[in-house]
Amino acid sequence: MTGVEVRPESPGCGRFAPSPTGDLHLGNLRTALLAWSLARQSGRGFLMRMEDLDARSRPEFVSRQLADLEAVGVEWDGPVLFQSARLQHYRDVVDDLSSRGMLYECYCTRRDLAEAPSAPHSPPGAYPGTCRGLSERERSARRAALTNRGPALRLAAQAGSVAVVDAVFGPYTGTTDDLVILRGDGVFSYNFASVLDDAATGVTQVVRGDDLLPSTPRQAHLHELLGFTLPEYAHVPLVENAEGARLAKRDGAVTLSDLRGLGWSTEDVVSFIGSSLGVPGARCASDIADALGITGLRSLPTEPWVVTPPSS
């Protein structure tokens, strides 16, 4: 097991990094408020990044997301960073990793991955290394058999597991399988692009939903292999509906626009979110940050916030 120690040389900054594929809902806004508050209370700057590599990304969602964040009091330093503007940097790093023998082609289809047995003690979905040891003849044959896509590129992981310390959940150890760097359709993976972006922009604090905690050891391993300083991680509980599923647009009035249509003010929405954090009466982001302080933000409950969206 590899342990990666957090030693930021300066306060650096935090960030919020939504994908512009739809309007932000209560869960997204809650995470943004917490990310901004924790950065503010720890003396860090705050950056905004649009993870717009998804084909579903739309400019109208960019503007609406930014407007909603500004409305609830989340401010950021400097211009918004767009991942789509950083493609050449990603390619350069892929070329460097390839030249160092740290990547290999993967020809597995989604069906192959679903049917592949996991390695002993690996979590569900961990890649078992099917294509890692193929001969050149086998690679050529599998490459020729691909249709409508190229091979994916995977990182040849150099550690079986990595331990990280999360500001909310505490010590966490996870498997570091051979994560995808470049998908077969030519899109760079979330794990890869987010690690490069955080390192390039001086991010020393990553606050995001706890559904991403299992992927953190993989990202920490990539940080280590690339010689980057590991940021502080804080994974916050998701917002769920009454059935225990992650809150989504189909659950009803869950966006700022939806709730305004029911007569809620922006301040009412912030107060609703604040109540889930033990801050009743909050009217903007700074109210939540000031009321919780750094101690309260690091002592968040780990259970999800269950919401029944209002219908009128």
C-alpha cells in the first residue's frame, strides 16, 4: 500500500467543477456552497472550472450554471477555466506517459468489462488488467477487430492500493486499478483531466460529492506518478430523494429556476440548503461559511441529505 502525504507549499485554492450538461440542482448547489465556504475559511482562493468534454455540454448551461452560482453568493477568482481549451495539454501529457511506457492500449468493450471477473479483493468495476500483458501480435489483431472506435489508453498502475485522508470521512484506502486515460472515442477521462487541471491551476483543496470518494485513490496515484502535490480532499454527502437515489431533475422542483417558479426566492433556496447543514436562516454563501467555520465544515455529517422536492 502506498500512502501519499499532503504537504501543500502554499494555501493555494479550492474549486468547483460542474459539467454543463444541465441546470444545477440542489445537490450541486449544496456542494458548491460547501466548496466555496471551505476554501474561504481555510484562506484559499476559489476557481471555477467547466468540465465540458462531455458531448452533452451546451453553452446555455454554462451561462445558467454560472448565473445560479453568482445568485447564491459563490464567487470565484479569475476567468472560468474550460477543459475544452486544454486539449493540447492533455495530448502532450499522454505523449509523455506513452514515451515512458506508462500507458497501454485496451480493446475491451463495455460488455467485456461487465463480464470480466474482478481480481481478488478488488471492488466491483475495478479493471482486471485484461489487455495489460498482451503480445504485439495480440494487440495488432485486437486493434484490427475494432469498429467505430479506437483502443482506449490505460495507465499501467504501479500500486495495488493507495491510502488518502479525507477531511470529512477520515482515512480511506482504495484499489488503484489501471484507470482509463483516453477513451476509445477520443475523449479524455474525468480522472485524468481533473488531476491535470487541479495541478496546473494550483488547486490544493478538492471538495466534491462522496460518490467520487472511491475514485480518489486512483487520482492520488496519478498525482504521485506525475510528481504533483496531492490536494486536500473533502467529500461531502450527496442529496437523495425519498427512495434513496441521487436527486435528479426528474424528482421535481430541484433547480433554482424550478423553485423560483413555485414562488421561492434565491434566499429561500439558500436557507433550505443551510437548514440541512444546521444553519437555519442563511441567505447567501457567506452566511453558511461564517456560521459553520472551518471546524463545522470539517465535521459535516456523512449521511446523505434526503429531500422531498416541493410541488407547489
